[in-house]
Amino acid sequence: MSSPARSAVTQPAAADVDEEFPAHPPPHSSRIAAIMIPDVFTTGPPIRDVLETDTSKVQDETVEACLSFLTDGGDAHAPANAHGVPRLRHAEHVRFLRGSLGRLPPPFVAADASRPWFFYWSLNALALLGEDVSSYRPALVETARSIQNETGGFGGGFGQTSHLATTYAVVLSLAIVGGEDCFEVVDRRSLWKWLCILKQPDGGFRMGVNGEEDIR
């Protein structure tokens, strides 16, 4: 069945609802600073556990390895960094991500239940790239409101059953965009009651009422 193209983040009509971290100087400047990527994404962890384990050591090595690929050698226009890795095509990535938050073609109707993940993946990536995502606030608030259930939590789309994964994605998206409007849209009392229903005797949580337990 075909479906008209739709926006991932919907600004519904009135009668048609369809759905702080410590500061650290960046290790490298030029290209990174130029696109204003938040320092938290270009430095080591701002908060560390004092317990050192084999796993934490490997993690530190991995972080350092990844950060090294951001080195531009002082030339922001070089086609690759010192390791020969092509530079991130910032503008193209931003264009793609913004498009993912715009009107989507009919085949995406199959991903309707995953709409909250489109919000999170795209908004988080844009924020990581140093882009201002505040312009999405009004539409995100209205979309989130339309897929929130009175019994608590958010579904994947309008009229869908609340699911822990999609609720997680919606709340993260609202936090990324920020602003009082975003935080006020969440019915915290109903969400709390719903989470209490999902919690199991062993401490785990079901993904939905009578749904499966998931390690996430």
C-alpha cells in the first residue's frame, strides 16, 4: 500500500495530528574548531571512574586512537589526515541529516514505528557536528506530543503502543534540542507509573506491557 510522503518530524495541523560537562580545550584546532564541534566530542571522557580495569585500559586506547584521526596537521583543506583517512564531508553529512528530518518518500511508511529513532540519530549527529538544532524544537514538541500515550511512554508513531526503546529515543531527542517546551511535553507522572509496570522482580524491564525483556 502506498502512502503520501511524510516528514520524520511532523508539525501537525490543529485538526490533523498524524502522527553540562567541564570545559576542556580541544586537542586539535583548525577544522574541528571551525565547525564548532562541542569539546566533549573531541576530547577524552570528562568524567572518569577511578577504578582501572583491563576493559577501561582498552577503552582508553580506543578513544586515543579515534581522537588521533581528527588530527589535521594544521591544514584544514588537506584531502586526508596524517593517517591517510579521508576527511569528514561535513556539509554533505549535514545536508543528509537535515533531509532525514524532512519530508520522506512513501517507502518510509514501513519504518513508521521507528520514527523516534530517526529523530534521535539525526539530531544527535547534527549536534555532534556542531550544528544548531534548536529550529527543530516546535516540530519535535508537537510530534512527541502526538505519539505520547495517556498511560505513559511514547509509541513509534501516532496511535501506536508505548515502547521502552521508542520512549528512550524520544526523550533523548527532546534533551538534545532542549528548552522548557521540550521538557514540559513529557508526562512524567504517567511515564513513572508506566515504567513501574514494566519493571520485573529480577530488576529488568519489559519493553512494553506484556512485552519482551530486553538488556537495553
